[in-house]
Amino acid sequence: MNMKTVLVLLVLALATIFALVCVLLTRGRGPSICQHQPLEQEDTDGGQSLVFADLSPEEMVQVVQYLRGSLGVQLVDASRAKPSDNCIASIDLQVPAKAEVLRFLDEGGTRPPREALAVLYFGNQPDPNVTEYVVGPLPTPAYHRDVTVQRYGGTVPYHRRPTLAVEYQQIAEVLRGQVFPTAPSFMRQVLEYDGANLAALTAAPRGFQSGDRITWFAFFQNVSGFFVHPVGLEVLVDHSSLDISQWAVSKVFYNGQYYTDMVQLESAYVQGRVSVQKVRRAPPGGDFSSMKPRAPPAAPFPLQFEPQGPRYSIRNNYVLFQAWSFAFGMSVSRGLRLFDIRHQGERVAYEISVQEALSVYGSNCPGGMSTRYMDGSFGIGSYTSPLVRGVDCPYLATYLDVHCLAHSQFPRTTKGALCIFEQNLGSPLRRHYSNLQSLYYGGLVNSALVVRSIATVGNYDYVWDFIFYQNGAIEGKVQATGYPSSSFLHGDGLRYGNRVWEHTLGTIHTHSVNYKVDLDVGGVKNSLVADDMVFEMTQAPWSPEQQIERPRLTKKVLDTEDQAAFRLQSKLPRYLYFAANSKNKWGHQRGYRIQISSFAGDHIPEASSMERAISWARYQLAVTRRKEEEPTSTSIYNQNDPWTPTVAFTDFINNETITDEDLVAWITAGFLHIPHSEDIPNTVTVGNSVGFILRPYNYYDLDPSIYSHDGVFFTREQDPTACDTNPIACLPAAASCLPNLPPFSYDGFRN
């Protein structure tokens, strides 16, 4: 062995010894798994919030069994019911009357009986109708009562019933088996129809007058993201008869031309009298509409974690976060809702809930131009979708299942359909750096609790958030994403949108979302007050020959519902708030301010025959007396009969006095969407977010967030790197742990 080899071996040995020493010296010093610390907050709910809890699957089953055995009629499973059958369309919680709940929560009264609200379709009767029953008490039902007339002032005609999933299936079977075969050449040669390569999208409402059930269906290539792959064919189906064999196509549209039926279209095509625009067949993945990333994965995105575990707690439907507490639930038709919202132990709102999501479309195609979707009729809650960890919500959020019964007699569980998480918003809630006179820094991280669900109703995905801030503010927000609806581009189509692909017109439409906000500020009885400003001209007291324009506070109590109904494009007072009878330390009425964030398009003209059904959208804000007989701003029955609406919100506004009363604010926020090329493959949430904020206004004697444990303050004389002075300085030690990330899983395609 020569000297060179010996030296090489010696160097390798020394390097190995050095590496082993480093390992031994650093052993045990690596970051450990983050340890959860118990919360210091005291849970004082005692199970009271269960009065608002959604029905469990077991309770839903009990209600179904009770109705099947107690009504004396045959009930067919809604998933296979014909229009001429009787079936249970949906079952939801019957929320008890507010007075009963408050006696239970605040006065130690008896717990209200737990009840369900069941919607039944009675098609197999001499007078077909929709009936609503309250069933109770749960978990072992023993009674039911018909509340239809009590709720709506009369019976609900059968033609108003929301469309079941099975009815769409039955229409598809009629088209596939009876209608399309009458135009074999056109379907095969123009659309390359093979029985499975077309997808249909319904328009709504269904006709022009009460009693109609006549629906336009537009057809698209059945590929991923089919909503932006129109083929130019639309058919008008009359499915008003309870006998499916009587259903028929009453009009056909293709590429700008109308035909009596598919037979006439076939004849014209064979004779060469049809202007054909053949669409290139897209691959199953959708091609341009595919959401599959066009770039490979790179470095992971930033991840938030809780070094000592969540700082909120969830027990059943009750959430506790710092000074906040509330109950949550999910309505089958209306979606996410909150109850008994308290800050520092005092109730500030009894209910905050989504009411409706409306879209009004324009197009030069019949399906598009006649579409006014009222998503509550389809079921915002029932279409709540499973959430993807790390994308739809932060990876370490708490994910909860949602149970519903709709379109079937069996309950369905949607796994991980609601998430709750605390989020550091990356900016200060408040701060000040002082370099004048005294030298100091004071600030508070803006960390808020978010409750989220996402409803996928057809082409659109609505991200519903309720956000709780440390200063006592609550935000309600919706973000729209998903695919834009589209029409086949022909003729003067560009008057109704932008071209986004070869044959695809992204059609102009409005989004309007309505919320119910039942504030109880310092008690149930409140008044509505408007503070604003005007400029006044005054002489300068120290120089009378000079004038000064200065802003001055204006104040007005809005005494009646008519005064408190603000039209969509009208000027809203800048400070509009619910005022309590009590005052703060400084002599001001305690209040909560309503601040709306919206850039809504125009409302449909009130001369429209169907406008009353969506008359809530006339107003950006309307404040009315709270009434048990006015629980919602709309009805699930308005979609299929908007010409005789079951609930017309405008009737709520009848100039009643609203001073020192239990009040409800009905808030509408929305935006105009003109789809553009960047909406392909689908729409992003950025810029498509609207909602409202409820903010304390003289409610407290000072900002309650000053009592937050997250505050930071230090002066020039202090050492900001010392943990006892600045808790942020502790983070290198307190947060030097590895987050305990659960393995990724997703059961969404089993729902």
C-alpha cells in the first residue's frame, strides 16, 4: 500500500469520525412533534346549543319510518318516484320558535321539543299537492301536524314542487329513448351522438305562467368541464303531466334556428336547409376545460400550524373561540347558518344564515336567456360538497361531516363538508409605531376563526364563510368559483358576453346572495339608527373673516320598515346600526354596525311577471320586524312558480314601526359577471367575493381586542428579544416543533 492510498483512507476515517460526532452532539435536539395544550376557556354551554343541532341520520330514519307508518298512504322512495307517486322530498330540523328558545337559554325554561320538518310530494291523490309536516318529538316521533297553510296561507300546488333528481333522469330517458331517435342523421352526423356523449343542463324557471312545467335543456359535450362545451342544440321539454308517457318536446333550437320538434330538424337537415356548425369532438378530459395542472408540482406552498394545538374547541354543534361562542348548522335548502352568537358571554345575534343565491342570465340562446337560478330550490345545503384538505381549507383545519335527507328516503353523509379553523391573516388587526415623544411599538396579529362550507350547485361553487375577529366583528362572505355557464356562439351572441373558445359564449349574468341577520344588541329590542356626515360652512372663531368647511355628524332614527328598505343602487347611510336601549360608559347607545361589500349588477325590472318571487334582491338592505311567520326571505317553491310566488319578500315591508322592536336585517350582496378568457378553464375567487361585516359601534367602552393574549407591546427602554416583554420573541422556542399532519384522505367520490 503506497503513501497516497494511506492518506486517502486517513482522510475518509477522519471525515467519518467527524460525522459521527456531529450526530451524537445533535441527537435529541431535533424538533419534536407539537404538543396540544388544554384550552383555558371555560365551556359554559352545558349542551344548550343542541336545540339548534342538525338532525342526526338516526333521527332522519326515525322520521321516515314514522311517516311511512302514520300517514295512511303509500310512500315511494324519492330516488325512484314518478310524478304520480307520493314521496318524502326532504327532511330537515324544525327550528323552534325564538321565544321558546330564549326562555330555555336565558330563563331556565323547558327545553323546546325537538322536531323535524318534512316536505312531502303527494302526486297520487285526486288533488296533487306539496305538504309540509312538523314531526316530533325526536328521537321517537309520536305526532305530526300539517303546517302548510300556517306557513304559506294556503296549500302548495303540485306544479311548484322543486325538481327531484329522479325527474331529470326520467327526462333524460325520454330524450334518449324517444326523442333523439327521431333525428338519426342529424344526431349521428352533426353531434356524433352515441347515446352517452352529450350532457344536459337545465334552465329554470320552467315556462311563462303558473302551472307551466316546460323546461329548456341545453346540450354539451359530455367531457370534464362540460359547461363550456356547448354543441348548439337545445330542446324544450313539456313535463307538466304526471304521466311520463305524455311528456314531449314542444320546441327545438339549433345554431340560431327554431324547429317544431326533432322530426322537423331532421327533415331540414336531410334537405340541406340547416346551417351546421360542427364542433370538434373534445377528449374525455375536456381539453381546454380540464382543471388538470399544466405544470408539475414544485416546492410546497406555505402551511399554517398551531404550535400548541387549536385555540378553539368544538363540542357537537357548539364552538368556543376566545371571547366568541356560537352554534352552527346546515339547512337542506339554504345552507350554512349560525345561532346564539355571543361575544364575551353576551348575545349579539340570534341567527345569521344564508337565505338564497340567485343568478340571472342573458344569452341569444333560449336556455340561457330564460335562466334565473334560485339555488335554494335545488338545495344549497344538500349540495354542500366534500372539502379537500389543504386546498378548500387549511390542511390542519377541523373537518366535520354533514348529514342530510333529500331526493331519497335514506340519509346521506357528506364526509368533511364543513371546516373550522383559526387563520393568521398575515396583517395586523391594529398597530402603531411611535417615534414622536415616547418611543414604543404596539400591535395585535389579525388572527380570526373561520367557519366554511362549499356548495357546488351545477356549474358554480360557492365558498361560504363566517369569520370571527378579535375586536368583536363578524364577517359573512361568499366567494364564487367553478365553471361559467355558456351558450353556443352564433349570430349576435357577443351582445350577451365574450367569446371564450371557438364555439363558446361566456354569457353575462348577475349573482345575488341574500342573508338573514337577526341581531340582538344588548337585548332583543333594538332600533335602527343612521349616522352620516355633511359639510357645514362656519367662520373661523379665531379669524372671523375666514370660513372653514368642516364635516359634521348627522344622526337619524329610522322609524319604519319603509324608511329602512334601501333599494339596490340607492345611497346607503355610511354608518347604519342596530342600537340597544342601553348605553356605554360614554353615554352612547350601544350598537352593531352593518357594513356591506357588494358590486351587484342591476336587478330584474319590477315590471317582470316573476320579479316578486325574487323581490328580496330589490334591496341591498331591508330591516323588518322579526316574525315567526316570516322565517325566510324566499321559498323553495318560488323557482318553479315565480309568477305566483309562495313567499314574496316585498310583502314583509309594510311600514310597521321598527323602533324598540325585535328586528331582522335582510342583506343582499352580489356582483355582475361577464365571463372572459381568464374564466377558462374556470372562474377564480379573486375579485369575486362579496358579503357584509357586523362591527361593534359604541357597543364596548374600548376595543375589546386589547384584552387579547396575542398583543405585543414594547418600548425603547425594554428588550424586545426577551420573552417576558415580547411573546413573539418566544416563537423560536415555543413553535420549534413539527406539526402533526394527518395523512391525506378523500372520500368525496363516495358521497
